[in-house]
Amino acid sequence: MEPDIDVPALPKIPAGEDAGPARQRALLQYNDKQYGGRAFVAWKPFTHPELGKGEIGGWNPKYASNAWPGDILKGVCDRHVTFELFRAGLMPN
């Protein structure tokens, strides 16, 4: 998962062995500061009727799997609208 693609406020994480955990820490801090922790659900034990014991939680796909709410989502929408208008302009009359 690369949820920080459209999060310009995140520091640039250099590639390497620790890049994944560093990116997750930065995203968690951003989530806590900007969204009061809503984008991440704390892990909790869960017993599935067929699979047994496990845990559920993690990034809330409502907030973190596509575009983050607020200005980030607006920016993504603006880029998509601009592209779709460009594509529409290529259609024959």
C-alpha cells in the first residue's frame, strides 16, 4: 500500500530496508495530527468462526486507500477532472 503518494506534507522517505516502517510511522503521525486518528483502526483480537483467532484493524479504506480527505482529495479530484475534460476534447465533433 502506498497511501502517501498524494500526501505532500509527508517527509520524503529514502528507499531502503527501513522505508516501509518509516513511511507507516510518518503516515500514522499525519493521521493523528490531521484527522484525529480516524484513518487507522487500532488492532484488536477477533475470533473468526471458521479461521479461528486473529486480529482486525489497520488502515481504514474509507480514508487511506484512495485519497485522504480534505485538500488532498480535492487535489486528486481536480487532476482527474482536468484529465477527463482533456479526453473529452479529443472526441470528434
